[in-house]
Amino acid sequence: MVDMNQFMKQAQAMQSKLATMQKEMADREYEGSSGGGLVKIVIRGSGDMKTAEIDPSLLNKDEADMVSDLIVAAFNDAKKKMEDDAQSNMSKMTGGLQMPPGFKMPF
């Protein structure tokens, strides 16, 4: 049986670590690219886009649809990196916490 006092201490410590991790994640930046580096996007850990860099060779009006697709692909690449990093950090943080059987975290 799980000692509830110990569980509550672990939960409080995890809550503090989670708040710290969320702040650190919000301050990080992730770069995604597409088209062999022709389009680069930088997003913040909050998910907001910071910059979009487009190689001048793509700025032909006949290729506007392709440029749009590359921007979306670069953004999605950066967002996936951000989400993978968040998942990795969450796993590290909760690794030592003993959860009662059937207990699920709200995230």
C-alpha cells in the first residue's frame, strides 16, 4: 500500500518541478525546416512562431502554393521537435514518482 504522506510530498515536488519545466519550455526555441532548408521556421516553446525564413529562390509568384506548403511543413517540423522535447522532459521528471495503481495524471 502506498503511504499517502509520502505520495503527497512526491506530488508537491512534482508540481514544483512541472512549473519550472513549463517556464523553461516556454523560453526554448525550436527550428523546423522543409524543402532541404529552403524554408526555416523558429517557434517558441509556447507554440508561437518567432521567425519564418524563406530562401529567395522560392519567391516566384508561380510557386506561391509550394512556398505555402513548405512553410506549413517547416512549422510542423518545429512543433514536433518542441512536443518531443516536452514529452522527454515530462518522462524525466515523473520517472521516480510512485503512482498508486490506476492513477492517471491530468496531462
